[in-house]
Amino acid sequence: MKAPSLFYPAFFAFYALLSIGTLSARTWTSTAGHSEEGKLVKFDGKNVTVLLTDRTEASFPFDMLSQPDQEFLKKNHPPEIPKKAPTTETNPFNWDDPWPAAAFVKDTEITVEKEDEENSKFIYTSNNFRFICDVRLTGSVVRTFAKMFEASHEYCRIVPLALTGGIKTNGKYDVRLFETKASYVAAGGPPASAGVFIRRGNQSWIMVPLISLGVQKFGSGYRRDRDKDDSTLVHEIVHQLTPNSYFEQGSRGWFSEGLAEYISNTPYRNGRFRISNNFDAITEYFSAYGKEGTGGRNLGKEFRAPALRDYMTMPYGKFTANANFNYGFGLCLTTYFLHLEGEGDGALIKTFLAKFHEKGRIRSKKDLQEVLDILLNGRTWEELQDDVSKKWKRKGIKITFGPSRSSN
């Protein structure tokens, strides 16, 4: 902490001007006991800017404020997301971009890289993806996959959550497709899964058996069932494009899976995600059986959830052990922070994710508490639960939280 003597001149030089002006102001007090009136202009988590009564702005470090003033800011004025330059490849942080209405692709370039019948290796590429399969696929099947993958990539690119992950190999993201579930499992796919994302060192890839995509053999070729649910494939694409830091404790599980569920259950058809119309579809998915009565998590319109403190810090192995409920409630909670919390603009979740980008790793309980405090925003865990329950009740979903098992 800086010495009060350094803080005093910057903040209190205008003490004699208290009576000037009629601004809506409050009294701010420093750790040294000095007071001044002013109206809050900006709080970015580290520094506070106040418009003094003479209409002059003064900025000062947050930690120079008295404890009551610090608590006031945390509770009533969450830190503003730093303004960023337009999103580019060299500046991928798109926090200030508007929430998109749709994500789609117009032109998808398809290339046949290899068709090696003898070694059962068939490779097809689109703009950003490489599909490696153990059987030959028809052009229509490849185009369908490519359009879906490219639209998912575009969705992740434009949603303002800084989804800057993904590792390309020779300029493409790798997707490995398998004719049978047995060949998928033999290559390392979890037996009980419909698909999986794997990251090892500087490599990453998606693995999916064709049966999970509705592709079956007809005669000498393969066709895809157009009514097959696409969410498994999109879910894994989201994981592939999610930054490593979002898989750290405090985010892994409830948010990493909740986000993948959110994007994969946005209405999709023929290369277009209808993002502006996704709220009802998402709610139907976690509370009932999803689109057309199949595949949903079916938590019900009224259900009991674990205490948020326990749920949001749950070890991932425990999270996946009760996958249906935990994935569904992760979607519910993620949707709350994106659209129902505060002003409905996702401000807290963006600040939360920005902190993960900054830290990279969660190495201690202190680190974990620091990131979770952002979502608490001055509230107790019980107060956060009350807000989640209240906001979802307005949408027809009644959530009751159990007692916390956490000791501190």
C-alpha cells in the first residue's frame, strides 16, 4: 500500500471547494482519515476516478480508500471492463463487442487432402478445420460437417467472452472421426461418451464416432440423418476453442461445461445459429427434454441444487460423476450470469473471465477466492443464491439450494 502522504495531494487538494456545485455526490474517506465529496466516474478494480464538486476529476488507488468505501464500491459498482481496441488476431479480447444476434457462415471451402483406401485414412479440410476419418465420406456429409464447424467457430469468435483458445496444427484444428464406436474407444475415446476433446501439450483434437453424428452406412457409402441432434459435436468444438485458463478451478465444470451447453443448445440450422432466440431453447433443454422432446437434462421446473459455494468449487471428477444434473445446472447458472445477473449484460462474468486471462493459473486458495469474489460482487454466498433463485423464478424455474458443506 502506498503511503497516505502520496495519496493526499491527488485527492484532497480541493478541500476548500466543497461548497461549490450541486452534483449528486457522496463523502469519500482515505485510510488516513481525510474526507472529500465527489461523484463516482469510474472504478476499474484498481483505481477510482471521482468528479469533485468543482467539476475536476481526480483519480486515486482503490486501496487508499477506507474499508467502508471499498465495501461500497464492491457491492454497488462492480469494476468496469477495461476498454479494448477492436478485436483482431493480435488483440483477441472482445469484451466490449455487442452480444451477437446470430452466427453464420456464407462460404465454406472444402478440400479433399487425402483418400488412402489402403491405410483407411481420409482427410478433408474446411476454412479452419481438418477432418481425419477412417472411412471415405461423401461430399454432402463433409459439407454438412464443415458448415457446422465453421458456424460454431464463428459463434465462439464473436461472442464477447474472449474465447481465444484452440491449438491449430499446420493451420487447422484437428477433428478425428471414426466409423464405429469400437474404433473410437480403441483410439482413446471414453466408452460412455458421445465425443471428447483432448488437449496434450501443444496439440489438441476432437474425437467423435460417426454414429454420434447420425452418420450410418448405406450400401457402399455413408449418409447422415438430417434430424440427428448436432449438440454433441458443437459442445466439443466449444471446448476446443475455450482458453486453458477457463478450465482452472473456480471455472472448470460449472462454467466450462455450462458455456459448451449454452452454445451447443442455441438453435442451429444449415450453417446459422440464432443467438437472439436461444433463451427459451436453453431453458427448455436444462429443465425438460430439449428440442423436439429428446436429449434434454430434464431437471424440472422445480429442483434442488447444491450450495453454490460447493458446486462452483467442485472437483471435476465429482462434477462428471453426476453429469446429467451438473451439466444442466451449469447451463442454468451460466445463463444467469450471462443474461439475468445485474443489468443482464454479462458484466460480472466478463470481469471474472478477464481475471482468469490475467492469472493463467489458480495456484492457491487465495487465488480461488479472488476470482470467486468477483462473482459474489460484495454479496454473501446466501445472497447470491437468493438472487439466482429470484431471477429464475421470474422465468418459471424454482430453485432451492441445499446447505453448504464448506468450512470457510
